[in-house]
Amino acid sequence: MDDAGITSAFSRIADEWDKAEKLIKTAEVTRNEVVLASINELRYAGRRLVDALRAADACRADPACQKSKEELNRYVSETLSFCQRALHDAVDAIILHIRTQIQEYDKSFGPALLAEKFPVILEMKTTLRGAEKLVVLSREDRLTRGEEYEKLALHQIPKLLEWCDQLEANQALLLELTEEKRRSEQKTDRRFWMTLIGGAILGLISGMIMLLAKGEYDRRFPSPVSVAETPNVTSPAQKAAEPT
């Protein structure tokens, strides 16, 4: 590998390192927590980068040394791989965080209210499912994994993070709307129980009034009873027939 090739290799490493570091920092700010898996991958990348620098010096000192060239190529390749894995871990961490956030918002506010007051949540969920599917599919093909994660990092992740910021910015409004809905439901419940109890009390009073009215009516207008039906009552004819 000549000087131009060495310069190009290290330039590529710098690009991959910067992309990974940027996404790691994004994940850290989003999650309020460092992505340890990504940090460890960059540590390994740093070790291999030192090895690559030393191999590059050996190549410059002896351009004909095949061993130094092979070592340099291997160290450069490993450094790039560690940088890419660091980026992959950061992408995975961001996707998991957004999935958790959406689940918490669904639980706190309800999917219906969330979709009504924040309609973009539907597109957000669809994009998230697409990103998760892409992650799963990338595990089946190592050759395309880097390319798929590049797409995620460049397209889906920025959109998801923007929507997540909007969702968090509207959290206070969603809380207010949820509280308003809760108060409205409480009023409705109170009206229902007051109507139910009032109807029961009114029915009880009406029943008592009807019983009292029936008693008063029976007292004033007793039902006629025949003499024959009345026990222990002697008719005038029976009295005349009785011996004196």
C-alpha cells in the first residue's frame, strides 16, 4: 500500500469514526444514558487504529514488505468494523428507546387520545415498525447489514427523533387534556349515580304515598261485607226464632 492508499484508508476510518461518535452522542442525549456497547466498540477500534498506524509506518519504511502491507490492511479493516458496530449499537439503542417512549405515552394517555391530539404518532409507529423490521432482516445477511444500518442512521432515525422531540414538547398539553377528560368522565359518573339514586328515592317516596293513600281510602270507604259472610253476627230472623 503506497502513501495515497494509506492516506485514503485513514481518511475512511476518520469518516466512520465520526459517524459512529455522532450517533453515539445522539443516543446518549436522547436516552440520558451512555451506550456502553458502542463505547466499548470504539475502544476496540482505537486499539486497532494504533496497530494500523504502526503498520503504516512500517510500510512507509519498507514499501516492499508484504507482511507490513497485510497487517495494515487487516488492522484498517478491523478498525472500520469496530466503528460500524459502534454505530449499529447506537442505532439499536435509539430504536429501543423510542419504542419504550411510545409505549409509555400509550399507557399514560391512551392510544385514542394520543392519535387524536398528536396524529403524527400513527406515522411514527409505522416508521418505527419498518426500522425494527430492517434491523431484524439485517441480521440474516451480514453483507448488507452495514448498508441497511446506514439507511437507518441517515433516514429513519432522524425522523423518529424529530417526532419524539415533538411528542415530548407536547407532553404538558397531553397531560392537561388527559386531566380534562378524567374530570369530564367523573362528572358524567356523578350525574349517572345522582340520577340513579334520585330515581330510587323518588320511587320509594311514590310507593309510600301510594300505600298511605290506599290505607286512607280503605278507612273511609270500607268494602261491604254480607251478614252471612260475617262470622259471629246474628240476623234479626235468627233472633226472633231463638227461645226467650
